[in-house]
Amino acid sequence: MQVFIDSIKGLWEKSFFTNGSILDLIMLVISLLLIYLAVAKKYEPLLLLPIAAGMLLTNIPGANMFNPEFFADEKVNFSLVLSEGGFLDILYIGVKLQIFPLLVFFGVGCITDFGPLIANPSSFLLGAAAQAGIFLTFIGAYALGFPFNEAASIAIIGSSDGPTTIWLTSKLAPEMLGGIAIAAYSYMALIPVIQPPIMRALTTRKERAVRMDRLRPVSRKEKIFFPIIVTVLVGFIVPDALGLVGMLMLGNLFKESGVVERLVKTSQNELMNIIIIMLGMSVGATAKAESFLNAKTLMIVGLGLSAFVLSTASGILFGKLMYIIGGKKTNPLIGSAGVSALPMAARVVQKVGQETDPGNHLLMHAMGPTVSAIIGSTVVAGIMFGLFG
């Protein structure tokens, strides 16, 4: 009888009712809110739902799913993690070693068409101009007291590139990964809400009505040489960015080569889906109450929004400059697609453009700045890592 009583007592001592706190309860409510947004509102569900699941699991005390202290030191004792860590600790190794973000980029390369960028190289300038939001937010975050590494991690939210944001933050400020990732993916999901008012405010009806010339056809040879050339150039100039850019371009080379269709289909579907599940849950695991519920997280959310708004605005303003210099042949709206949210940002350009002229087709023109922004944001991340890592 005493053994039974001791067993019940042991179970009670391990339960949430004994070990839980009001902060843990708040985090569980936040995770349920994210699940609601992913399921009911369909806000970036492919990543927001796994992130919310990881957050839910990590904030139940006593479950031993994730132990951030295992990863606190620069040199991680992986033997300890594998022998004593929980399920999410083991998954997080893929983030710590940069395996998951790079494999996601390989999959992104397999589904990306760089044809619009090759057909209109000037759109690369729009993608580059939109990265100004990252640098402006970096300056603002540093002015508010964040050290260089944390300011860089916050600023990269302006790229609207989830894997790049996770890659840089896990290197520079891993303790902030949960808050930054949730902010980044939340704003990506809200692109159709955030961007249109900015686009209308910064452009005139006449500018939004500009019809751009049809893009020229791009040959298969051009599409094959493009990822090779970009990989070599980035590797020579910004070697710290070669991991992300190289995997992106390698995936694209596989796609455009036309000789490894089985590998491409696997990368686009099964591999991509598996990695997204593990990446999302690993990132969600870092959002523990003690590191998430503080004033710093609120500042991250605010600065992340400013980064996104500034990136959108800088792209549009540069589009207006191209409109003036180029004889009014460029629709400034496509500059807002200079954030890396593929293909949502381009679809928003199409929608806003057709509000002014239902017969205007800007989708493919907007894809150029969007895919160029993927390259641009990874290069910026590489530069920041080289400076502050």
C-alpha cells in the first residue's frame, strides 16, 4: 500500500500542478493562439503550426522535452544531449548545426524560377533596395541598446525570409530564436494586410496603372548557368553566405538541369515537408517562458514590424526612382516585392495593381524582385555573420 501511495505522490510531484507557473500557463495559451491562427486563419500554417506545437511541448514543466542549458555554451556537448536530452533537444541539433535551414533552402531552390530575374536584371536592384529596411532597423535596434549580434538578428526579420532569419539568429543570438522566428513568420503571414496600405500611400494611381512590357523568353542554357555563376560570385565575395546561397542555387541547378527529376520532386515535397516539421518544432522549443515573456520580446516584435515596413517602403521608393529615370515604364508597385516572401509578395503586387487596372498583369514582373531578394537577404545575412559572428 505504501508503495502505491509513494507512486501516486511521485506522479503528483512531477505534474504541472506542482511544477508549473503562471508564466508557463501564459506560454501554453500563446501556443494555442498560434495554433488557432494557423488552423482557423491559415497564417503560414506550414511553419506556424509546427512552431506552435514545439512551443506547446517545451512549456510543460517536467516533460524534459527541451533543455536550453545544453546549448548555452558555444561548444555543445552533443554526447550529453543524445544521452540525457529530450526529443526536442535532439531535433534542435539540426538547427544548431545549420542542417535544417540549409536543406530548406535546397528545397526552395528546387521550386524557384529565376527566369523573371534573368529576363529583367534591373529587378535585382529592386530586391537589393528593399534590403535597406534591414540596415535601418539594425541601426535602430543598436540605438535602443541591443548589442550588434542581437540587433543584426532582429533586423534580418525585414528580409521576410524565414530560413535566413533562423540561420542568422541561431548563429548570433540563439536565445532570441523563438521570439524572432515567431515575429518573422507572423509578419510574412500578414503580408496581404501590411503591404497594400503602404503601397497605396507611396504611389499615385497613375503609377499603379503602368503596364510593363512583356518579359523576354529565357533559354534553358541561361537558367543552368545562372545558379553556377551566382554561387561562384557569392563564394568569392561573401564566403560566409555560401552555405545558404550555395544550397539555394544547387537546388535550382537540379531543377533547371532536367536530368534529376526524381531528386527534384523528392526535394520539393517529401524532404521539404519533413525538414519543415523538424525545423518548426525545434524553433518553437526555444520559446520557453523565461526567455520569451519579457520586454525584449515586445521590442523584437515592434522592431521586426518596422524592419518589414521599411523594407517594403524602400523597395517601392526605389521603384518610383526607376519609374522616373526609365521613362515611366516601371510600375513602382513591383518594388514592394523586394522582400523574400515567395510568392505571396508578388501576388499582393498583382492584386493591388489590378485594383487600379483590372487588365494589368504584374505577377511575373514582381517575381524578379522577389527572387532577387532571396539572394540579397542571404548575402546580407552572410555579411552580418562575418561582421558580428
